[in-house]
Amino acid sequence: MTNTLTPNKLFQEPASGDTGWNTPLNFNFTTMDQVFGSSFPISTTGGTTALTTSTAAVSGVYWWTAQQLAVTGTLTSNATITIPTTLGSGTTGGSWIINNATTGSFTLTFQTATGTGVTIAQGTSAYVYSNGTNVLYADNNVTNSLTNPTFGNVTVTGTETIGLPAAQTVTITIASPAQVSASVVPVVNTPVVFTTSGALPTGLTAGTTYYVINPTALTFNVATTIGGTAINTSGTQSGVQTATFSSQFADALNITSNNKLSLNLPNIAETATVAATAATGTINYDVLTQSVLYYTTAATGDWTLNVRGNSLTTLNSLLGVGQSLTFAFLVTNQNVASQSVTISIASPAVITVPTTLPANGTPVVFTTSGALPTGITAGVTYYVINASGTTFNISATVGGSAIVTSGTQSGTQTATFSGLYNTVFQIDGSTVTPKWAGAIAPTSGNNGAIDVYTYTIFKTASATYTVFATKSKYG
């Protein structure tokens, strides 16, 4: 009778009555020895390498009996190693240690011929197995893939830096999926924005935030959402392509609401930016850059504060629903003393100051030892407009229409000025009305002082926020 073979490692089973047991027995011992300590070499430059039962042994070792599959070669494209779903009747697969010693900025995938598989990062090894349908990580390959690691309570003690790769020039393949090659690759789920000196391939848009997936030592793919499907590219491209990465710490580490990452960092400090800049116009507050922003030059106008991630990243993409962010903006205000002024009876009224001219937007209140002209009421707050030289006009609202005066006036007219202030608050360019401490929104700043604004942003839905704000005076 003919010897039969076992389904997984193809051991020989001597037939009943066979007197030549020594041959198959020695063969089986050799096979078992190989399973526990042999290596089978695979050389590839990319594309698909199919391992079958017809693949020749190397130094007496077959790929299916080897403990290790050592993959080498300089890759010029993504490489895939396939194995059969069955070796013998009733097979359920096998297990191997795969060592990826290839070079070149491409991926290596190990899979069954008709199923799915795993990707092994360059310069690493992974313990994998076939269940007869697909190839899977035997150890989930946590240290290599970082795709969905699960941690318990982790405590880091000491001074630790969790950083991002710097913006860098990358190459992007026109392929399905597109592969991005970089000198330093960030962790999975890191937001990335591409810019170009020419044109990006079809499928990628400059300035749009994508997310890193399938990172290896030197390559990654991108998706439009965290953990999404890899993007395909087509067409042509030109110029230099640049990738800029931003921080998405919780998503990058896949920390869910019921898992905690505890960082015990002595003397931890928030990042502050101190700038000899005067507040005015629209001020972009980049939360990826700082938690405190301090302008040390006297403000020259009321301002709009726009909060964002940075110039390439929206706050909406960084902040999850149910998360909050608190930051501070310190503004040195102008110092304009109260002074006697002259007011013309004209359309519009012109106010002339003898010394310091206030900035446009400055709140001003008039008092008199006699009577103000018709159109201006003592004790009412007006706002400076059209300031020039030693004169200005006033309006009832910030940036409003100039007030007209008529009738007569008498006595000495005095103008008392307040400081400039934050008139509009925005998130990613859209106006949000804060809830102010004391339920009263400021209508002026503090003249000759430093005003400290603090804002706490709660994200309640996509691009939807509740903002709590305070303003405090420091002399």
C-alpha cells in the first residue's frame, strides 16, 4: 500500500504492513526538526511570489516545513507572498516567523492565494499563521502595526516627548492604493496635509486633511477618515510634494473612552508664545502651537479671534465630540488718557484731541462742564472711527456710521477712552458667540492694562461648539 501524508506538514504515514518504516520515520524526524529551527529564503523585487507544493526545497528545507521565512531583495513595487489555502486533504494551515529584510520604500504582504493576509514592516519580524482561509497575526503584531493596540493603564514616569515628524518632501505613487514614501513615518491615524509646488495626482487635494494608515518603516497609505479605505491615485503629478503632519494624540494611539493613558510628568508646562505684536484685525490662534498667547505690544484696533488647529488643520478635525479645550490670550492694551477735546457741529462731527489719538474701535465716553451738541449724549459709549492725525469721528457701534451733530454746545468737553477688545470669536472661520462670565459680553477693554481672555471650548457635535469666556484686568 502507498504511504499517506498528513495535511499540514506533509508527514509520511507508513502503510499498514510496510516493512520499510525507517525511511518515512527519518523523513518525519527531519521535518519536525525543520519546523522547530530551519529557515527558507525568499527573494523578491516586488509583485506576487506564489509558494506552492511544487516550490523546490532549499538545502533540503521546504517552505511549509520551515520555522522561518526570510524575505530579502530590493523592492521596486509592493511585494506579495502567497501560499495555498490547502497543502493536503483536510489541511487547516500552518504557522511561520516572517522576517522582512527587504529594502526599498514598498510593502510586503503575506497571504493565502485566495484570502487575505498581513503586512510586515521592513526590518521587523512577525509570527503569523494560516487558518486555511486567511493569514493572520498570531500575536496581533502590536509592536509592528500599531493599528489597533489595546493597552491597560499605562504610567510613564519622567520627562517624555511625544512628537511628530517634521514636514518633509515625499514621493507619491500613482497606484491603487497610492503609497507615500517618507524619510520619517508617523504612527497610524496621524492627520496629514499635502501641498505641492506643481500638481498632486488625481485622488489627492492640496490642503485637505487625510489620515495615515498602514505605516511601515518608510511608507504609508492615506484615507479620508480615521481607519478608512486607502485612497487610489491616477493621472499625472508634477513638482515637489510635501507632507505636513499634525497631532491627534488620542486617535493616533487609539485610546478609547474606557482606556486611560496616564502620563506622570513632573513639572509639566504648557507651551506659551510671547510676541511683540499688537492686537488688531483677525488673529489666528493655532492650538497645535500654544496654549497661551501673549501680545506685548499695545493693541492698535479691536480684533477677531479665530481658533483653529493650524493653517492646514481645522479644530473640528482635532477635537472629538465631548472633548474640550481651554486656552488663554493675553493682550497689552493701548493707553490713551482722558483729555479735553473740541467737537465740531457738522455732518459728521469731527473730534479733535490735543495729544494722544486713540485707535479705531476705541470706546469713548463724553462728559461736559456745560452742554454737548445735539447728537452726542453724556455718559453714552461711542466708538472711534476714521482716526487720523489729531481727529476722529464717532459711531454708535463698532465700525458703524459717523454721528452727525447739530445745535449748540458750551463748556469744556472731555473724552474718556477705554481699551480695545475682542469683538468677534470664531472657530475654523465661523463665528461662535461665547457665553461670558457674569452673562455680560464685554463692550470695551481696560485702558493701559493687560487684558487676559480665557476660553473653554466644548465640542457638542461636528463643527458645533459651546464656548465659555472670561476677561480679567491686570495692571
